[in-house]
Amino acid sequence: MDLLKSEGINKSLSNNIDTILHLVNKKKIKHFIYISIVGIDKISLGYYQAKVECERLIKSSGIPYTILKATQFHDFVDDGVSKLLKLHISVVQKKLKVQPIQIESVAKELDKIAKESPANTTYNLGGKKIYTFKEIVESLLKVRHENKMILNMPIIGGVMKAFARGKNT
């Protein structure tokens, strides 16, 4: 499996979820809970497509389930943007959109789901506000008391256009 090229990822993830579902079915589990990512059905990334396939397998398995799709965690967004800001001059796709959510909010929702009956559906959970990368970068620089030159990188390709349109929110 090559994660950089997404080679083999679809097969690996779907084989793993298929194996898990088979074992779950044998144990007669009453509620299978799966966490996924908001917008993966609208963004053409190999990993996302593999998760979409996992969702399809769950839905068609006949096992009672609930799928919770969350937007990106604050830590993930912060780590990604922080890496972009390590240089004296940073290049950022300022129009990309994110809707960060606290990990604790997702954990609370998962706890709530675990205590309820299976919904046999998928639903989304996102942070309170949608931000552009420009807003995130400016906020981080202000909090860190840093002043850097930030150049805008144009939106190129279908994946980045999907993020700029907020398909992940």
C-alpha cells in the first residue's frame, strides 16, 4: 500500500472493515458505531473514497449502525497551518475552508450515540464556525505575536477546489 499515491488504500480499508463487519455479525453486536469525515463523498481523495466504501459496506451489512461524520479537529487544522508557517515567507491557499471542531465535542457525541439505539443513518457534526485558511493564519500569527509575509497560492485541481467551496464543512 502506498499512502502517498493512494495505491491499495481502498482495498486495504474496505477489506479491514469487511472483516470487522463479518466478526461483528458473528457476535450479534447490537450497535455498530463508525466515525467518518464530513464531505468525503464530495472530495476525490483516495483515503476519502476508501472511507466512503467502508460506509457503503456498513450500510449494506444488515448490522444496526450509526455513522457519525465529523469535520476536522482543531488540533489537525492547527498542526497543518503551523507547518505552513514555519518559513519566513509562507505560501498558503487562503480560500480553503475548514470548520474545526473540538475533539471533546466529538467524544461526547460518540458517548451519546453509544447510549442510544442504532439510528441506521449517517449524520454530520461540525464546529461552530467555518473559517478560511486566511482567517486561521491571521489568527495564529496574532496569537503568537508573529509577523510574516503570507503569499496566496492559487486554488489548483479538483480536490483543492472542493475544499475552497467548503465541501468539507
